[in-house]
Amino acid sequence: MYNPATDRSPISPSFTPNPFDKYKSAREGMLPDGINGIGAGSWPDRFSARKKVGERRRVVRVLVVAFLVGFLIWFFVTPLNWTTGRNSGELYTPPATDGAESKGQHETTDKLNPQGDGQTIPQEPRGQVGKEKASFVMLIRNGELEDALKSMKQIEDRFNHRYHYPWTFLNDVPFTEEFMRETTKRASGKTEYGLIPKEHWSVPDAIDQDKMKAAMKKMEEDRVIYGGSLSYRHMCRFNSGFFWRQELLEKYEWYWRVEPGIGFYCDVDYDPFEFMRLSGKKYGFTITLPEYKSTIPTLWSQTLEFMKKNPQYLNSNSSLQYLLEDKDHGKVLTSDPPPEYNGCHFWSNFEIASLDLWRSEAYRNYFDHLDNAGGFFYERWGDAPVHSIAAALFLGTQEVHHFADMGYMHVPWSRCPQPDEFHKYAKCVCPFEKKESFDLNGWSCQPRWWKIAGKEYGA
């Protein structure tokens, strides 16, 4: 007969001394009474407690395993594209050859087709949220991909992730598959890639190339910036007279010019394109400064010649005084002697503007006059003074807008809004002191603009 006092069989609760007996007195004061009248801390109580702990541990293990299995299924079935910075669930699929014949560079993200290789990069459709017929425009080389992505990231983060406006990229050589793939991944809107026609990026037949080369050599010897560069001349002529003629831009009314390697420092919580349309603006800028006079010796005289022949193009509320030397303030274009140009221009590496400005009869004829004069090659006329002179003369002052609420950098100059409210809650994060903003620099033409147009919000 079983005797718990004397039985030492292995199944006896008293076979092994209880290592917790020394805590018995403490447990008796804390634990509830035992089961079936057995005292606190007795073997059945301990067994029951351990059983409950074991059951809880098994439940936890099951839940952890279930979570891990679910995560792995989710990860491999609907993977995230971690490199895009978007929570779209989009995955880049290696291009597959479909035998499709190349159509050049006028392709969209629905089917990107690098010229000549027949490869495609499928992408999900991206619906535009913004209401305007507008696009970002970037003139870019394949080798500038990293700088292009840096610019895109800032514009997307600060503005376009809310509006999904498309991006249009232009190049004088075919874009590489890598360039199209990576820029498409960075964009929140549609992307398109245009190959510039040769006639828009070459020396016209009417140009005396010996004269051009001699002029380039002289400017290089005189250490004129980009004085010896032919590609820079192509770029300035293209931006002056041809970017807005590209087939990809025909469907748009507005553009925002973006350069590779810029800095964009402020959140834009409204649609600048819509703002421009509703407020009757045609041209917008962030920085204004003087041009190097050595690059445009005859640009102003050619402008005066054109305006003398076409006085009807001068706007009755033009910004002529912004363009004139201090000593000539108050003069008109027909004054004798004529007024002199001070070199001030809107820095055209940032532009938000109406394409209809450049498509207008006045500007088309003005560009043709300048192009026939040969100054893009015999001198080194930049698109910035060409655009600026046209905007100042052909538009009313009220149609030109200074985006004073935007922080912007293009080497070597930058500007940032001045009021403290722009820097609250990190709306603007400019990597320099406000007092270092180029608007306050002695070289800036901003005070001249303020004098005739007043200050915009943020100046």
C-alpha cells in the first residue's frame, strides 16, 4: 500500500528534495490555497502553474512562427522595391526581349524602348493629380544620371509626390536603358525621353566655321567662361530656340526646367502651374544676376535693331527699366543715344513658365533674328539673357513672378526665403544662413526687380 511518508519510488513527489522549500514560508503568505485542500506550494499547485506557463509559451511560439511564415509569404509574393523610396509595392522586372522594333527615344513609362536594342521596361500606370498640362523638363546627358536623380528626389520630396506631374528628358544622343530605368523609378509621374533632332544641335550652314573657331580660341585665351566650348553653344542655342519645339512638349502648356545637381530646399504645398495660370503669370524665376558682358558684346545692339523694326512687340507695361543701366533709367528703346543693357537676367536654370511665351510670334521672330546674326557661335550668347530680355520686353511686369517662397541652389549661387515662418517645422531647410541668400548679395539684380515689381511673399 502506498505510504507517502515512506515510499521513495521515482514517481513519488518526495523522491527528490524540493529546491524551493526554502521559499515555502514566503509563498504561504502570497500564494492562494492549494487545490483539494492541499496547502500552498504543494506539488499539485506547482505542477498546475508550470503547466499553464508551458501552455502560454506554446501559444507564443505558434504566434511567432505564424507571423514569420506570413511575412515570408508576403515578402516573396508581393515584394517592395526598396530602392524607389515609394511605398507602391512596385518591383523592377529585368527587361525582356519582345522583338519589338525600336521607335527611337519618344517613349513613355508604359513601354520604354532604348533605341536599337528592342528591350522594354514595364511600369505601372501613374495617374497625374495636378490639373495643368505641364511637365518638368531636363536637358541631360547619360553620364549625369546621379546628379539627375539627386535633383529629381528633391523636387519629388518637396513637391511632386503630391501632384505626379510628368518628367520629360531631352538628350542629343540616345538615352541608355540604365538612365531610363533609374529615372523612371525615381519619378512619381510619367516619364518620357526625347532625342534632339540633329538640326537643333549643330552648327547652321550659314555660320562661317573658321570665324567661329577663331572667336572661340580668342575667348578661351581671354579666359571667358565656356568661351572655347562648342557643346555649351549648342546648349544655349537649343534652350533659346528649340527646346519648346520638341515633339514631346507639344501637348503641354507649362514647363518647369530642372537642372542636374541642383538644391531645392522648401516644401511647395500648392501647385505652381495652377498658380501661374490663375494669377495671369507667364514667366517665373528664383534668382536674378548680371551676365558676363564678354559673352554678349552685340546681343543688346541686335535686340535694339529688332525692336526698331518691330515696335509692336513691346509690351505697354514692360520691364524695360529692369534691363537698363542706372544712368539710363527713364529712357526708352528709341532714345538717342540708346540706353545700355546692364546685363541683368533671370537665371534660366530654374524656370516655371508658359510654353506659349516662346511659341508666340514675337519670340519666334526675335529668336530667328538673333540666330541669323550668328551670336550664339561667333560670341557665346546664353539662353538666360535671351529669355530674360524677351520676357522683360514682351510681357507686362505683372506677368513675371519671383518665386520668393522657394529655396534654390545652382552652383555657385543659392537663395532662401527670409521670413522665419518659412523655416518653422522644417518647411525650408537651407544649408546656409539666411543672410547668405544671394538675394542680399551685392551681385544680385534682385533689388532692381523689387524696385519695379515690388517684393513677393518670402522675399
